Amino acid sequence: MIRALTCIGFFAALCCSTATGQNRVAVKSGHTFQDGIYLSLEDLQSDKPHFLMSTVELSAVVNENKHTVEVDWIRLKKGDTLRMDSIWGLCWRGRPYIRVSSDSTKRKLAIFTAFQTVGNICLFSYETEEERMVEIKAYFPDTGIPFRKGKIKNVDTVVRERMLRLATGEIIPLTQENLAIWVQDYPGAQQAVEELSPEKAQKTMPRIIVAYNEQNPFFLK
């Protein structure tokens, strides 16, 4: 009951807060960015793509379910092909996609993954492959007694969830501990995160981030 009241109190406090920075453009949930290619975090912070989408051509596959764009190449209509490692991200249909390093995704093509939450704290996720050793056994068919065992390499697909601080570009894993630190500047938010039960944490943390972003927006430069 205490956890529930703490979270309800936090969200109620957010709803009662007054907006600030009315003369500036605040990046909150639902904010749309200009479509284009962003070569740096600074480009996104000012919502000014280095190249508008209308000025480039690209070979890419969009996965709506995974919220990713897998890119083979991007080139200017009147110029050269862009190096993938020179691109910070892209925006398509108003939604930012950040490029995930090939070391993280274990993929040959460049993977751009969408921000699931946009604002002061942005959320995104990506798939990667994780190797682990699995023990296997061979059994005598008549007795069922193992006579040999060994370990083989097994590859699993895992999802990594990340938070990005839009003001600095810092990226860290989405965990209760990390989120509690990042929202400690807003009354009640840190306590609300820390008191979440493990079974509710993953579902509730994104909601807390959206509420936090509403009252602590990032303003375009």
C-alpha cells in the first residue's frame, strides 16, 4: 500500500506543477523532430538535421515491430555516400533514431533504433547476441546414466534497454538504481522509483520517465 500511495502522490504532484520556459520549445512526449540525418547530438539538441531527408537516398529496411531501421548505405543526391560511423542518428516521420554501434548489436549493417520516449530522458532499446556456455550430457540409452558431459557455446538474442540524457548524451542501462539517480532532482520521483516492486519496475519506470520529462523538459537550443 505504501508503494502505491508513493507513486500516486508522485504523479499527482506532477499534474499540479506549473510549466516553465513558455517562450522556448520544450521536448516532451509526442514532440516531432525534423526528418533528416543528424551527424551529432548537437544537431538533435537544436532540431537541425545536417542533411534533410529530401536531400539523401538510402537503402534501408524498416522494422515496425522492433522500432529499428537497418541501413545498408546513405548517400547525398548530389554528393558522396556518407560513412555510417559519421552519423549520430536520423529522424523519420518525426521520430528520432539513434545509431547503435556494431560492437553492441553484433550486426554487419548499421542499426538505428527509435526513441521510445523522448524528452529530458530518452528511452531506447536494441537487440544483441550474447554467448554463453551450456552444459550437455550424453546418456546410456538402456540405463539413462550419463557417461559423458561437456560444454558447448550457445548464442541467445537479448534486449538491452538504455536511457539517454538529452542534454549531455550520456547513455546508461535502464535500472531502478540508475533511474533513481537521474530523477533525484524532482521531489518524490526518486522515492517512487526506489519503492517499486521488482515485478512492477520494468512496466512502471517508463511511465515515471514520461511524467518526469513533462515537468523537467529539455529545451531546444
